[in-house]
Amino acid sequence: MPLVALVALGFGSGCQEKAKISSYTNAPDANLEAGPAAEPTPARTLAAAVYRPDATWFFKLMGDPEAVEAQKKAFDDLVSTLKATGANLEWKLPSGWTETKGQGLRYATFKLPGDSGLEVAVNRFEGVAGSLLANVNRWRGELSLEDLKEAELPQAVSDRKVNDLTVHVVNLAGKRKPRQGMGGMGGMSGMPPMARNQPPVGQPGQVTSGAKDAAEKLAYKLPGGWRESDKKVMFAARVLEVDGVPSVKVTLSPLKPEGNSVADNVNRWRGQMALTPEDPTTLEKGLAREKIAGGEEALLVDISGKGPTGPQRLLGAIVRRPEALWFVKLTGDPSEVAKVREGFSELVRTLKFN
């Protein structure tokens, strides 16, 4: 597996344009409203994951084992209707199911018939939302099951070809931990599952009010062919797209300085591409450093690895400021990332905080 390559991105002068700010509220996960349990209770999970170059989709049903078993055929029928339509998926609901539109990262909710209170949470994440192994182990963790190793994954996941899609289906039974909600995505509403044996670097802290103020003062110049996107990505103040390279996505994210170290986030990026973490005590020292237009220092990262849909490359720039730790991240197919690398360099070197 390729290792981290540390590169200098070459900086120069450039004019700045004030960035617009988009905000949205993550929809609460209705299943998370379940009260705490004094003791672990039996539970079952049916889940399906669809990895596409532009987004990752999760469909998850979790609840009483008998109630979930009664809906297994209907869940399988739902999976068999999944179909790609542009950047989204479409489906046909089983008889008696109803759909309500979600907000933020909760794309939709399917209410199941009867008085069981069961529902299927549908979540859509831009790009790759963790490896399949990490997501499966997160779901297993919710049921007090041990983590799987990579070699054990094929025995635990059923891969189905559905209308040109590859759908990864999981059927788990265990005991739900005390004080854990029945969330469609697990422990934190709206967060993609991460492996339990990974450090908590996959869950960056929320944007603070100070960081939001900083985002309003952020300025940069868009390279030719680059544009602002109306897509929403968790913790990102801005999302950028590039004409002609649909697999490439760029995010600019201000995270609160507390609890968000450079090393933890770089290792989080590595984990997203199936790479082992590097020693956090020496990782930052090995990163290339350059001055940006605003006078701050940017730490630069170039990582090549493997995503669920195939090879992937990530370019990153990290700027440490008193009110926020800024992350500029570009990901996509390696051949397409190579086409826009100079544009990324141009974007980064024009960053300025007015």
C-alpha cells in the first residue's frame, strides 16, 4: 500500500474573493430518542451500504429481533429495487411502508407498518464515508459484537448486484448496549460509522462560533474551471467542484482547536484510504510547510491509498489559527486528482483571513 508523500505545493500571490457560507442542521435521528436501558437488550440490525464515487449511502433497520425478523423480506425487497439516478439513488417502498424526507445527513426515513415503532434510516454522505470494514465493525459494536478482521469480512457481508450497483448487506444479532440509542447511524446522529478499535480521530469536533466568524472572513481565488457547490458536507464551510472531473471534491472546514490535532486528522484521512496510522508524535514534523497569502503557515499532505470504490488520492492543506484549525481537502480518483493538482496549489496559496 502506498505511503504518505509529503510535497510542497508552491505558493505565490493572488487576489482574494470572499467565500459565501452555507449552513444546515442535521436532522435528529428518531431512533436516538429511545431511553436508556439498564441492561443490554437483545437487538438485531439489517443494514445495506452502497459506495459510489460521488457519495456513500446507508440503509439501516435496528430493533427487537422478532420485529426486525418479520421485516427481513421487506428489507430485502427494498434493497432489490435500488437504482442509481444521476448523483442519487431511487427505490420502491415495500407495501405498507411510508417515506418522510430527511434533513442534513438524514436523507430519508422509512416508517414501517404496525406498532413496533421500527424505521429505516437512510443516510447519504458526500464521497467515501469510511471503509466497509469500519462501518460493519461500528454496527457490530452497537450490538456488543467483536470487531472483524479484513479477512473475515466476506463471511459477514453479502454483496449483491442490483441494477448495476454493488450493495453490501449485513444481518447482525446481539445485545444493544445500555444508554445507546437505536440510531440509524449509531452513536452520534449524522456521523458515519467508524471502527471501534480506531482512535477517535474519525469524529472531528463541531465548528465553534469563533470558527464560523472566521469562515465569514475567509477569502480565496477560485482557479479556472472551479466553482462553489451547493452540496452539504458535515463540518465544511465551503464545498468546491471542478468542471470535467466529477470524482473530485474539495472541502474547506474550520474545526475548533480543542481536541483536533493535525496528527489525528491526517491519520483519520489515512484510515479513510485503508492506510495504517503514523506515529502522532512525529507525523506533523514530517509535513511540508509553506506560507499562504494571509501570512499563515500551511501544512501539506499528499496521500494515495484505496477507497471502497478503488484507488484514491487525497491532497490536504492544514492552517492552524487561534479560533479554528482549518482543513482544505481534495479527494478523488488518482488520475483526476493529478489533473487538478495545480489548481489545488493555486487555491491554497491564495487563502487569506481578512
